[in-house]
Amino acid sequence: MAHRVRHYPSQLSGGQQQRVAVARALVGDPLILMADEPTGNLDSRNGEAVMELLRDLHRNGRRSAWLRRRALLAFRRAHHSIV
């Protein structure tokens, strides 16, 4: 994404916008991260990278992540699921 640093949001793809949104949410070091469809516009590689990042944050105890995602894949990897 470094090559897009001077671009406006409208000049980014949906997936790029979503990755920027995740990064911006993490910069403030929140206690709780609320994510609604955090991988919805991402390809499988970037989607897996975001899910791995959220898992790592949880494992390290630095943040809690609340996810809402329809895909069964997210439920399989979730530490806790509330339906």
C-alpha cells in the first residue's frame, strides 16, 4: 500500500479501502476493536492476513476483537461465537 500513500480514498479499490480502515482502527490502540465484515471486500490472501492479525491481537491479550461475519470460516476460527 506504500505506493498508494498519496491517493484519495476514491482512488483506492474496495479492498484497499478496507485494509486502510483496519490499519486506522488499530493505530489508536483501542481496548476493544469492533469489526463488521472485516474481510468482506478482500481477496482470500488479504482476508486471511486480516483474520490472522485479529487472532494474534487476541492471543497477545492486547485487544478484544468483536467480529460479525457470515462465513463459516470465521466461526471455525473464532475464540468465542455468539449467534
